[in-house]
Amino acid sequence: MCASGRPITLLLCCLFISATSSPVSVYTPAPPLPLQISPPSPSARILPSPPSSPLSVSEVGCPLTLTPSFLVVRFGDPVTANCSLSRAGFIGVGWVVSLAAPEFTMDCFLVWRVERMTEWSMKPVCYAMSDEGGQCQRNLPLTVYKPPESVSISFVNHTGPMSEGQQFTLQCEVRKVAPVGNLRVTFYRGQTALGHTQSSINTDEKPVSEVFTLNITSTKEDDGVQFWCEAKLELGADGPQPPPVVGSEKLTAAVLFGPQLMCPTKLRVREGESLSCETRGNPPPSVTWFRDGEVVALPTNSSREHAGNYTVTAKSLLGQTRFTVEVEVLPGKGTTNSYNGHFLLAVLLIWTINWS
């Protein structure tokens, strides 16, 4: 039994040793075939949002160019301005404006266009975003203007004629003009400028009305003279040329003054001419001529007998003046010469006939 049982024992031992020396093979199911994976869809391009205004970055070294560099526009007119990049390293251009702001663009320029300017105070800013995350800006100086609605001139607290030597105040009222800080008002006497003045309200950008004054002392030379004023918006070289100008109506002055005689001490007239002397005064004076103490009527057809000394008086409610003038009557133009010429011609004709 032992002998017969030994081979069986050896077989069992070999099987045991073989099982412990070789790893046990564990069945692992094959992984399923991978599903087809679609490539990731490109994410939408997110444009950088405009910076909050005002920007704090300095304009020094910023590669932005504004065209025009200064903008002067009449209220209600269209506006166009271009902002362009002149250097690489920036990803786009945008505008910070409160009216018709265009969208940020990846291009190297961006136009801001307004069909009708309807705001008085605006600070347009063009900006560019850097590849490195920074930004730069350019401010566009903008002036919105409106010519005066009307301009009028008057005397302050006075109507009717002025008295000679009195001081009066001219006032020029300019209505609805902007910006009033660029307004220049000039007073005129005829075509002579009397003085210039500017607004004391130099910060208002919306239309305002303002009154400008000028003190004058009246003289008799001002009687019948026209005073007026002119309002001019001086907007610089970038503004309209010539500058907008609105003038007032003409104000004719009446100055009361005493009578004046405008006569030379020696008055020369020719035969056939009238005898007269210029007089001035407001109210107009009455004029009387005297010769040898008697009132005489002035001749309208002077002759040699009208030569001599005369006394002229001019009188009005404001006074009286007296003047002495010597009148000399000269021969009429061409009278003597013409007569002598005809006489000589007749003599020559008779002499020619007799000799022939």
C-alpha cells in the first residue's frame, strides 16, 4: 500500500509545487472600444469691455491718432472723428462717448459718427487695449457752439434826446449763445470801434443770455450818429472761418446842443451864386443876417453890390451866437474871358475878310 501509494503522493506534490510557482491567470474582460470624441468647439471671442471713464492712464506714448485732433461743431450738425492705431502690440480700438458710441473693434481704426449733435457737454475718449492687458487713451477736445439767437442795443434807463456832456450807458444784449466764454462783444460808433468786452461767465457750456455795457459821454458830434454792437464767437483755427458774427440794429443818437455858425471870416462867392453860411444845432437854430444894422434877406443870385460886411446871428432855446463875416463877390466863371474871346474872334474875322 505504501509502495503502491508513493507514486500518487509524488504526483500530488508536483501538482502543488507547479501551482505555487506559476502566477494564477485572472481573466480580465477587454475594455469596450472607445466612443468617437468630437473636438472641442471653439469658445466665442469675448471682446474687452470699455474702461470706465475717465481713464487714468497717461496719454504720453500712446500710439493713437485722432482725426481731427480738435473738434468744433455747431449744435445740431453731424460729427465724424477717426481714431487709429499706429503701432503693433494692441488688440483693438474703442470709444468712450455718451452719444452714438461705436462698438469696440479688433481693427486698427474706429470711426465715431453722429448724425446730429444734441449734447452740450461731452468728453470723447478713444482707447486701445494692449496685448499685455494694459490700455492707453486719447482725449478728443470737443466744443459745441451756437451763434447768438439775437443781438440788440439800447441806452440804459434813458429815452429821447441826450444832453451834450452827459454820461450815458450803452447796453448790448446777446441772447442764447454758447459757449459764452468764447464770446467777444464790440461797440461801434458808426464804423469806429469804441471798445471790446468779454463774458464774465466763462464756464457755461449751454446757451445763455448776457448783457454787456459801455459808458460814453455825449458830444455834439454824436448827434445823428448810429451806435451798434457786434457779437462774435471766437472758436480758434479749428472753428468756422470766418467766425460766426451777429450784429445789432443801428441806434441813432440825438444830442441837444446850442447853435453853431460854420462860416469863414471872409466869405467869397461868385456872381450868380447864392450867399449862405452853414449852421448847426439841436434843436435847429433860427438864423438872421444883418447889414449896416438892418435885417437883410440873403440873395440867391449874388452881384457886386452884395459885397460888404455882414453880422450873422443864430438863436435857439439852448443859446445864441453871433458872427461877423466879410463877403467878397468875384466875377462869374468865364463871363469876362468868354466875352473877350468872342470879341477877338470877330475882329480877326473882319481883318481876314478885308485882306482877302
